[in-house]
Amino acid sequence: MATEQLKIYGDRKSQPTRAIMLFCKLNGIEFEEITVELFDQEHLTPQFEVGYLLNTILAPARGLTMNPHSAIECEKILSSALSILESFWLKDSQKFLLGYDQPTIADLSAVCELMQF
């Protein structure tokens, strides 16, 4: 049975999209790129809106009021997660995030996300 080619829906201006494409290219994984223009808000059209998880997360960008209690909780969780990550990731002779000798998409995505701050 033939397998369907991987489809990556995204915008190259988006770090996660770039990380996934880079991972696929480095590992010889063929894929079809389907561009979804974020700046044109194409991801908010009915065609893409249902599967777009960030529609539930980007409330402030959509003009909705932020919940201060939730923001404080999220900052605590993020700070804790970064402390854990910094305690072992690439420290001394440690392996990559998933315990491999080579980086995975998790490592590439983490680096790209952390470099944005």
C-alpha cells in the first residue's frame, strides 16, 4: 500500500514551520509544503480555523482581555520548565533532549523558540 506524502501546512515566517521543514530536509523526509499566510490571517479562514490550535491561545492578539491570574500561572510554569531544561540540556557531555547523540526536531524547535526571546 502506497503511503501519502507528508504535508506541512505553515508559513516560513513561523519558527515552528521552519524547524519542522529543516528537520525533514536534514533527515531526507520528503514533504509537500502548503503555504498558509499568517500575516494575511489565512489560518483564521474556515478552511484552516478548525485545526488551528493557536486560535484558543492567542486571545490578546485577537483583542480579547487577558486573564491576569492565568498569565501569572503560565509565567510560573514557563520559568519552571526553563529551569529544568537548563539543568540538563547540552550540559557537559549530556545528550540531546530525547537522549539521542544527534539532535531531533525537539532540539531544533527548542533552540529556535528560545532564541526568539
